[in-house]
Amino acid sequence: MTGSWNMALWTAGQRQEIEARKAECLDRYRAAQELACQIHAQRRDKGKGWRMWAERELSARPELEMEARAKLNRLVGESRK
């Protein structure tokens, strides 16, 4: 990549690489959000053991775990208000 932040000066290949990376990141972000929402929606069905179940669900998807955990924590915090 060049030292310029102006993407118009970059080659088409370089711009495509960046767009592909952005698409990957967005897909991963959406998948993490969906996982967190699914866990949050099912937590009442799981009863008092929902946290252990949630930990297993999160650890089964290590590529999404951090983002999904952050979203799940926000959802749980909001539902307590």
C-alpha cells in the first residue's frame, strides 16, 4: 500500500483488498451480534444455569466470543434497568 490515505490514488487491486477486508469484518460483527441476541433471547428458558450454558455457547465460537460477550453484557445490563 502507498503512504497516501486517498484511496483514489491506490490501484484497483488495493481498493478491492480493503473492501474485501471490510466485508469480512462486517460479516463477523453481524454474526457476533446475532449470537449474542440468540443467547439473550434463550436465557430465560435455560433458568438459573443460563450463564454456564452461555459460556459454552460463546466458547464454541472463539472467533466471535469477545464481540458477542460484549454485546451480551450490554443486553443483560439493559434488561436489568
